[in-house]
Amino acid sequence: MSKLKPILPKAKAREAMEEIKPAFASQEAVTEANRCLYCYDAPCIMACPTGIDIPGFIKKIAYDNVKGAARTILTANILGNSCARVCPTKVLCEGACVLEDRDHDPIDIGRLQRYATDRVLETGEQVVAVSPLKSGKKVALIGGGPASLGCAAELVRLGHEAVVFEKKEHPGGLNTYGIAYYKMKPEISLAEVEMIEKLGVEFRCGIEVGTDLAVDKILQEFDAVFLGIGLGQGRRLAIPGEDLPEVADAIDFIAEIHSQPLETVKLGKNVVVLGCGNTAIDAVSQAKRLGAESATILYRRSEEEMSAYGFEYALAKSERCEFMFQVAPVEILETNGHVSGIRLAKTDSNAQPITGSEFTVNCDHVIKALGQTKMEKTLLEWFPKLKLGAGGKIEVDPLTQETSIPGVYAGGDAANGGAEVVNAVAEGKRAALHLHQTFTGEAVTPPAQTTRYGIEPPFGSGFYEPVRVSG
Amino acid sequence: MADLSINFAGVKSPNPFWIASGPPGNSAYQCHRAFEAGWGGVVWKTIGEAIVNQSSRYSALQLNGQRMVGFNNIELISDRAPETNFKEIREVKDRWPDRVIVASLMVETREQWHEFIKRSEDAGADAIECNFGCPHGMCERGMGSAVGQNPAVIETIAGWCAEVAEIPVIIKLTPNITDVAQPGRAAKAGGADAISLINTINSITQVNLDTFCPEPSVGGQSSHGGYCGAAVKPIALNMVETIANDPQINLPVSGIGGINTWRDAAEFIALGSTSVQVCTAVMQKGFRIVADMAEGLSDYLDSKGMQSVEELRGRALPNILNWENLNLNYARIAQIDYDKCIGCNLCHIACEDGAHQCIDLVDPAALGVGEGPGRLPGKPVPKVRDEDCVGCNLCSLVCPVDHCITMIDVENGKERLSWAEYQAGVEAGTMEPIPPHP
């Protein structure tokens, strides 16, 4: 039995987890929308993996056509509302904004996108067109995360059937269970799922493929399969004390926050988080917000080497989370079977422990954010011939998302190794477009801003390879 | 420091900034506030037989999120009794002897004009302004723009005024006509001492798409109103110039229409205005705006080495010619500064779709330009095809970056040639016709 316990009462916990980027009021949105220059061949579009016509939807907001703005966004990216909240816009669309390097702030594209799509999500109004022609083709999507949602929505829009199999209680994947609560509440993800369900996608939740439902059965019943199964368990440290009851994985800790009332989430007084990626930041920030006296990141490399985005790091620091760099865990210490501290060694510039440098930090809760393992074993059980690439990623054709097995597609973290929600949606959509071509022989041109200068993507479209700009 | 004082048809004003006839000059209270803020004069809200107003009177044009870019009203002249207005004029004049008060008048018969001019003079007004401009309500009763649209009537009424007035008579013209010079000449012929313009323009600002009633709504119905505010400035400048440049008129001009800033005021003065009148900007922001106008104009005059407003007056008039007298051989082209270009490529699409198809998008490496502010690496940049550029200015107008696209003179060694000279030359056989554009 762990000694962790809830700290904050209900009202305080909710207040602490309020979203950090509030919605625009309508006058604010119009004012911001009017700042947009409406660039020709706009770089923000090129920087968006789903190729949303950003200047187009922004001008619709400016011209009091908010519903049309939502239609533009959701047609290109069915998870446009959650992406508006969780996309690292500073390194995507907003990072590419032509105003960025002038003496101006870039257009607040994320908040405008949220403004346009919030209302549609609230009213449940269907703004995205669904083809009246039905092909009779059926696709099974395994895993209910953003990649499958992006693929399934596009498939039904094009006139095919899509059935999503999800082992958890709710679909949405990390959008429902794994986004920092103060960025997006799980209800938002569930509202998006509902919108996709209304489009005609069928969801079968609580079903573990391979256990509850044999893969062969799926292959018999469906014309194609899309694998959007994400990543597996968190990596293990392989140090003494790792199995103590107060040692948790960051993914599980964040999922707990999303599956139960905030005032019942248990944590320690002094929390340490191992690792310094964006998930580690989400974990440490939420622990601090939920009442931990101290919440500290322990990272074996230097400040410059962390994989978290700069703005995430800044956010955590502003919440008085602490950071220790160049330290590696050696042992998690126990007292009477419970975590009482962590023994660390200082590391050299190659992240190797320095002999004799060990010291102890007091803590009563250890959260590991060391990345997730791949689902190699499961995948090979399901599809023994499936070709896996470096690090266990599913190998796919980058233009179609088809795997080494014809008719089996993959996208999202399982195929890209771990990227943003927007990348997952784009990959799902790309698979759907190729499936459509396979089913009907008819090619669908992705929404791309064409140029007449014969310049191939990435110029002219963000659909294939988004332009990444440095954070 | 430049001298801001003016002499308008014999009336001295400490500065050229006057409140135009309208809601801000409706009472002694407001005039005191205007003068405290620094206005040089007030044209009182038009006095006539007291009228009854409608409820809901104003409407506005919003543009790209900006409020009151244009403004309209269906309010009539003063709804206060003439004796109240004249009593208050006296009150204000006694307290502010160095400021100008102009009584704006609108009545019907010769006797009434004589009476109201006498009462204005008795109240201490420095001048009268005949309101021949109001385009709503009063014109239905044969006054306001109904007078201003008929030069013969203008001349008659101006004559009635001139025959008795001991103070200057200013005729305020309506823009709701084809050629403003005609009513201007009629005013001159009738004996007017000065002209003010423009009054408001007939307008409907917007239609409510739920009720299908235009604004302002009077119980679900509306009427056309008088349009004013920043949006009308170009129309007003054109008409002020027409009057000021007309050799047959040659009267002092008080410029009105969309003046918000010192720069607007300076432009009206450069086109021949002696005083300028402001109403809408005050309705939006209050009397305080005059401080900035006076400061800005003074600094501008200093920067140009001008000693007085009078030195600026009419400075732009010689540069306005008929089209046929402009130089056909002058050429300019657009030049893009790649150190400033942010890569929005708005110039390209504007030229491509809206003008003369002479800005290409090219690989920056081929052009030898590096990364610019905000431009993604390798993103195509606009390039002007010099030989095809007609110098229309459109690209420089749409470019969102100051001084990024400049229009530069092309030295083509050709002598000045007007359309008139060219026509004559071709007719005489001394000049080859210019081939049509391909």
C-alpha cells in the first residue's frame, strides 16, 4: 500500500489545474484575427502537418463567419480543437509566422483556432461534410488515439466504414489520458470523440485486441486495418527500489489525473521526476499544482540537452518546480518499505556517473518519465511478418502509411516513434486518403495551397513534410 | 514656434481648429469645455425654428475591428429654442472673447434670415454659416441640401444674407451634387464671404441582417443619413481642392470632413483651407484631441521652416492638374528591399491577380538574397520584372512593412510630354503614336 495521498481539497485542486491559456472573448478574437496579414503561400500552412488553411480561417473569424472558420479547420484536421490547445504552435505555425521575426508577436493562431472550434464542439453542430456515396468498405482501427481518430474521420467522410477498437474505457488515447490537465481537460477530447462518432465512426471500447478479439477475425471481417496503438509501458530504470509502491510511471500518473476527480489524486510531499522531456514537465508541473511541497526534475544531462521545449521548461520554472541537471539515479531509498529518498550520482558531460560523487535527496514520490517502450512484442504476435524499423517503430511508406503488409496501415507514435498529436492526425489522414484510392481508384488531393511555380512540397503544402522551425 | 493663428475672412482665431456644427457645439456648457481644451472656434449647432428629433440617431461603419471608421446620423438641427441658443452664444462669447463663435443658421424666408442674422450679431457671433448641406430631414422641408443642390437658390439666399450681415457670411456646401464648383460659384455670386465644406454625404451604413432594418433603427425603420468621419476625408479633400483651385471663386475656405489628426488638418490646409472643422472625431474621443492637433501642426510647421499656418495654406494646390497635363514620359518602378521583406508575398498575389502580372516568386538562392526577417529558409521571394512594371504602386500599397517596397524614378532621358502635347504632336505628324500595351 502506497503512502501517497490526496493533498488539495476539491475547489483548490480545480483552481490549481485551471487551463493556463484561456479562451478568447469574441472582440479579442476579431482584433487578433485582423492582425493577420493573410499572406499568400502562407508559411504557417506549410508548417502545419495537417495543412490547415490558417490565413483562410483567420479571415473568416475577422469577417464574422466563425462557423466557416471551424469548417475550414475541422475539414483539414478533425482534432483541430485539441490541437489548438496542445500543439507546440511556437515551433509550428506560429514559429513560421512572418510577423515572428519582426517587432511583432506572431498571430496567436492556436487560440484563434480554439475560438473557432469551441462553439462547434459545444453545440455539437456538424460542420464537416460527409460523402453521401458509400463504398461498403470497412476499416478496423486498432487503438483509439489521435492517429486512428484522424484516419477514421477521414474514412467516413470519404464514404467508408470505420470501426475503432479501444482497450480503455474511453477513446482518445493520450488526448483523453495523457495531456497536462491545465492544457486540456479530458472532456474536450471526449467531445471531439463524440463529434467523430456523429460523423459515423463506430467505437468499440473496452476491447483488448488479441485477447477479446482475435486479429484473424478482424482481418476476415474488415477490408483493411490501421494500427494506431501508440507506445507501450514506460522504460524501466533497473536500479534498486524501483518497485516500491511510491514509484510510478509519468504516463500512469497523468492518466490517473484524467480518470478520477482531481481531489482524489494521490501524491507525495516531495516529488522527484526522472527525465526531462515534455512528459516529465507535464508530470512535475501537475504534481506541483496538485499540492506537492516540492517537485523536482532530475536529469542526467545538461540544461541545454533537455528534449523539452523551451516554453515548457519556462512554464515549469514559473510554477516553482525545481531542476537538477547532470545527476543520475543510483538507488531509490526505502524506510519500512516506502520511498524515503533517492541516491544520485553526479554525471560527466557524457551523462556517465562520476565515481565518488554520490549524494542523497529526500523524497517520498518518484515519477519516471524516461520515455516509453515500443509495442514490438504485441505487434509481432498479431502480425508475425510485420516489418519493424529502428527502435521498434512500425515501418511505413511515408507517402501512404502502409506497412510491409498490404492492407495494414499504421500511424501515430507506433509508427513515428513519438511525435505531436497533429502529426498523428496527419498520418491517419494520409492513410485514409490512400485507402480511399485503393478502394475506389480515385485519388484525393490533400488540402494544399497550390503554387503555380512548380515548387514541390514542402513549399506549397505542409501536408507531406511540415517545415519545422527552431524553437 | 510657428504661429498657429489665422485670419478667416477678417475673423481672427488663435488656431485653425474649429468645432464643426453638430452635437459637440449644441450648448454653452460644451463650448466652454471645447475652449478650455484649446479649440480656436466653435460653429454652433445649426439654429432655426426648434425641431423635434427621432430617437436613435447615429450609426457607424466598423472596418476590420476598428470602430467608427465612418459615421452617420439622422439628427436634425438644434432642438433647442433660438432664444436659448442666442443667449448661450452671448454667455460663451463674453467669457471667451479671443475665440471664434460662428452661428450656423437654417431658416426659410428672407425675413427669417434677416432676423436670425441680426440676432446672431446681437449675441456676439463672429460670423454666420448658412447650412445648405444637411442631407436628411430638413431637405424634405426645402432646406439644407435642398438649397445646396440648387445654385440659383444658393445665390438668392446668400444674397439675402449678404444684404444685411455686418459679420462674414460663410456658405456651407453639400457634397451631394455632381460638381461642387457650381454651388461654390453661386455662393460667390450671391455675395458670400467664405465657403465651408463638406457637409455630410447621403448614406446607409449597414443593414441589420436579422431585422432587415438599416441602422440607425427608429422602431424597426430607418432613413438615409449623413455620412462623415475618417472614411469621407478623400471626398472632402477633393471638394475642398476644387473650390480652392477655382479662379472664379477665390474665397476663404473652411475645410471639413474626416479630420482626426494634425496630419489630416495639415492636408486640408495644404489644399487651401484657412480653418478646419472637426465634429465626428470629437464625438468619438472628446474635445481633448485638439491638444495633439495643435502640437502636431506646430511641430510640422517648424520642421518645414514655416512661420505660420498661412505659409502652408494652398501649398499643394499647384500640384493638382488635369490628367491631360501630367507627364506621360515619367516612369517609376517598384523596388523590393530583401533585408526588410518578410515573405508574405502579398505583393505577388496583388500584382498577379489585381494588376499587371510583373512580380514573380523566385528561388531566393537564384536571386542571391539570404534569409530575411521572418522568411523561412528557401521560401520563394517576390521579384519585380522591371521591364514589365508599370509603376502602378499597388504592391507598395499592400506591402505590410514600412519602406520595404519603394517606388523609384526611372531615368529614361525622355522630355516632359503631356497628353495634350502628345495628341497635338500626333495630329501634326511630328510624333509617332505610342503602341498599345501588349
